[in-house]
Amino acid sequence: MSIENKVVVITGASSGIGEATAKLLASKGAKVVLGARREERLAQLTDSIGENAVYQVTDVTNRQEVASLFKLAVDKFGRIDALYNNAGIMPQGNLSDRDYDRWQAEINVNIMGVLNGIGEVLPIMQKQQDGLIITTDSVAGHVVYPASAVYNGTKYAVRAIMEGLRQEEKNNGIRSTIVSPGAVRTELSKTIGNANVEAALQPMFDAPQEEGLTLAPADIANAVLFAIDQPKHVAVSEVIVRPARQEV
């Protein structure tokens, strides 16, 4: 199979996994439509890729902005072959912290952001009778650990939503994939917002990559490429990618 000329929309595209995926897919000949909140970073990435990339500033919690991003994809390239729901945040802390605002933000981005993407792209893919929806989940959507209950909850929710999507849309030619990374060196760690958790994790991120305690964004991009590059009769429902020495 080949992803050449496939049209892929990526949210959370301005850095980390989204940026690495955009570069990798474009290098294989895909046309990428990039959405994120930081326009300067999006513009730089789009310029570096060239004519096969376009962008639009997009907050995934805003359904109208998500719909506008998909309209850009269809107007520019005629279709959407794959959507990669990649935007997310990772605030950490105990439930006893009662940090309601941060909990709500996680729900808005990690759950509603995914639902906005699914809801707005489905009519396009149903009309095509073809499409792949990929979402970044997490190892945190498979195991629960202290100071992460709300984040765990959002990622467990993503697994349930994506499985429901698979069952509901399998006869419309629409497939679904979740990619669940372990610890990845991205700017996501800057959204933790808890000094104790950050201090506990810092040695892991300070360790050389070859020690196998963290992944590079390109490692996850490779998993996304694998899912997109399958023939239509193959559905890669779930991929878990851990650093070789990650404990959970």
C-alpha cells in the first residue's frame, strides 16, 4: 500500500507527535491539513513541508473551528482519507486537590475535542463510504495510577468512544484506530501543572533516549503511518507503544 496523495487532517499539529506525524506523512507523499492553536508554529511547519500542507488555527474544543478545518481539507484537496485526533493535555494531581477548572479543561480537550472531530468528520466520510479516524489515547487509558485519575478517566473514555465508533461505522467503510503511547518527550509534559509530579518524572525525561525510558515523537508517528498504510479491508484497532523500560 501507499499513502501517497492521501489527505490526512491532524489536530494538535504544532509540536510533538502531531508535528512529527505531519512531517513523516508528507515525506511519504501525503497531503496534510494541520490544525492547532499556535499559528506561528503551524505556519513554520507548513512552510517546511511545502505545497502538500495547509493549516488553519483550530481549537478542538470549538466545534465550529473543527468543522472549518475539515472544510479547508475538502475545499483544497477534495476529500479526507484520515483524521488524526491528536490534541490533548495532561494535568496531574490528586482528587483531593479539587482542581475543578483543570478537570474541566481535560474533559473539554481530551474527550469533547475527540468527539468534535468525530462528529464533524463523519458526514464527510459517510458520503465517501471510506475513511480512517485515529485518536491518540495513552497507556494511561489502560492502567490507573495515583495523581492521574482524571487524566486516566479521559483516556479510558477515548477507548470506549473509539470502540463505539468502530462498531457503529464499520459498514460505512469507516475504520478507527487508537494509538496509546507511553512516556514521550513532548510539550505535553508542560501541561502537568503539579510540582511534585513534575519532579518525580524529571529524571526519566533527563535520561538519554537510548536508556529506553522515553520515546521520541517520531516513534509514535511511525505507528500512525502503519495504521494509515493498511489496505481498506484491514482495521488496526489499537496500538500500544511503550518505552522499552517503562514499568506501567
